[in-house]
Amino acid sequence: MKRTFILFACNLLIGFQLFAQYGYTEPVKNAEDSDYKLTKVVHLDATPVQSQGYTGTCWSFSALSFFESELIRKGNKNPDLLSEMYVARKAYEAKAEKFIRMDGKINFAEGGAFHDIPYVIRHYGIVPLEIYSGLNYGSESHNHSELFNVLNGAVRGVLETTSSARFKGLTPAWQNAVNGILDAYLGADPKEFEFKGKKYTPRSYADEIGLNMDEYLSLTSFTNHPLNQECQLAIQDNWAWGSSYNVSLDDLMAACEHALKNGYTVAWGADVSEKGFSFSNGLAINPEDPETIEVSGKDNKNFSDAGATKVSNAFKTPVKEVDVTAEIRQEGYDNKTTTDDHGMHIVGLYKDQKGTKYFLVKNSWGTSNYPKGYLYVSESYFKWKTINIYFHKDGLSKEMKKDLNIK
């Protein structure tokens, strides 16, 4: 009897261990009325879903969500939420300076890229969200419509003076003017602050949370660049001229899977303008027949909400999807139907009842949809519309580190 109980207890313990390790759970679905049965392969920790409001700052929300998950991975089970608007503010400053230096021959906009966060942290530091909400204009939600129009007018006005016949050189006052606009809308630049009983600067706070910006990298996959070498993505929002390693399409997919299975979440930049991307349906798919998806309305210019209404049985029941090749992917990039629209955060891997793989993606459009701020992105959609992924270098396999000459 005692021996039987011990064996039972051991088997029960093994069962719990398998449950924890391999994620044996009941299937979930993408929408309340969906027939999708999505079984967890891996699901990693993330901080609560935020809303970027009506702004083009998805890159800041998704990248900081990613870095908050990095803090969790490193042992801080309850990390401070980091200020997306502090990063956006410092990026606006840097973009304005580069725009003037480049005589306007570079993008000045709300958009950015994942490596803007390392740029800001290296140059300025970071602050907690509690210290800098960036809501200094009488609103409880983010909206940069007026802010950017005022800022854009000021920066372009400065540029226009350089072509004047009476131009004798810019004064140093223009940067103070830009900072004054940012102060008015986002709040004064926090040079020093007190948080949880301790005084910090943005630099000392960044040092305390302990993230090394040199440990992170970007991967992409396009045939107009040599394989396994660094390249610069020719996209408007790459104003800081950050680099990515160019890998094969299969390696891009494998790298994302390997990172997740080894405990590393992944920031994801992608085109979300396709019919098969539906936040309200909690799904991004690439059906062989996209005409089965009916679209009404349109996405907003910042891709900052659920956008157009999309209706199809393909969102209710799994359908056959396009077998995406490097050629198909490249065609979209070359003919400009694949564009750099939106940044998100991949935190899990699932499979449906037919064995199709899906990445679980945390978005920054609030929690109004069924997966409460998340969506499931199919392997086909990921291969087709990914611009780049960003994660810790130790999330790479040993073989890929060797191929890319990364230590």
C-alpha cells in the first residue's frame, strides 16, 4: 500500500513536471466563436498590455515590452514598467537633429525601430513609466496628432531658414524650441527623479536595472543583401541607421522558434496591412485565397487600433495557407506591398489542430479583442510579412552564432 502510494506520488510529480515543461494544456482559440484549437508549445512571461493610443510609437511600446520580459527572464518577477514616452521624446530630439544635419533628406516622423531603444538608453538612460507618463496635455490616453504637427512645423521651419538669402548660420535656440514643444506636450525632461525611496538620473536608473544593450541583435531575411552578413534595412523608420543580420527565410523562422523554446521572447516588426491580419479576430493568416476575406473600413495611418473590419470563415476555421518562399517574400518587399508598419512582441508558440504553427503576439492596441490584447500569427504570415526580429543574442543556436560570427 505504501509502495503503491509512493509510485502514485512520483507519477503525479512527473506529470506536473511535464505539464510545466512542455505546456500540456487545454487548447485555446483566437475568438469566442472560433473553431481553432490552439495548443501551447511555449508561453513566456510578459508585462500587462498597454495602449499606444493614437500615436505612431508602436516601436517604443513593443520594444519596451520586450525589455520588460528580459528583466523577468533575468530574475525580476515584477519589473517596473518602463516609460515609452521618455524613449519617444529622446528619439524625437535625436531625429530632429539628424533631419536638420541631413538637410531634410531623411525621415522625420513618429515611427521608429527596435534599435532606437538601445540608442536612447546608451545616450540618455531610461525612466520608469510611473515617473514619466508623457500625458501632459489633459488626456488619459496617448494622442500625438497635435504634438507631431506642431513639432514637425517647427523642425521644417528651422530647415527653411537655411535656404534664406539672409542665412548666416543656425542659432543654438532652435533645439531649445523643440525641447519646449516636447516639454509642453509630454512633460519636462526628467533629469533627476526619486523612485521607491531612492534618487536617480535616467542614466543611473538604466544602470541599476542591468540590461546590456550590446547583447541584443536584429535579424532580417531579404535576397537583395548577402546572407549571414550585416545590412541596413532600407525602410523610412530606420532613421538611426541600425543594422540587421541577413539570414535565410528558414533560418529566420528557426531563430524565432529556438529563442522562444529557450526562454527568450522576441520583438517583431511586420507589415500588418494585409487582409489576413485581423486584431479583432485575434489572428494573422495568409490564406491561399485571400478573396474569401471581406474588408470594410480602413486602417488608420499609424496602425494604432484594430482598423478595418475583416470577415471570413478563415478566421473561424483553419484553411490552407500560402507556402511562402524567399522569392514570394522578396517580391513583396521589392514592389512595396510589404512595408514596415508595426512593431509587436512575440511571447509564445502554439499549434492548431492541423499542426500549423502560430506565434503568440502581444500588441499595443489595448485589450478590446478576445485574446485581450494578443493575437496568433501563422507561420505563413510570419514568413511573408516579417521585416525583422530583435532579441538577445543568446537566443540564437550555436550553429547560427557560428554562421553569423557572433560570440
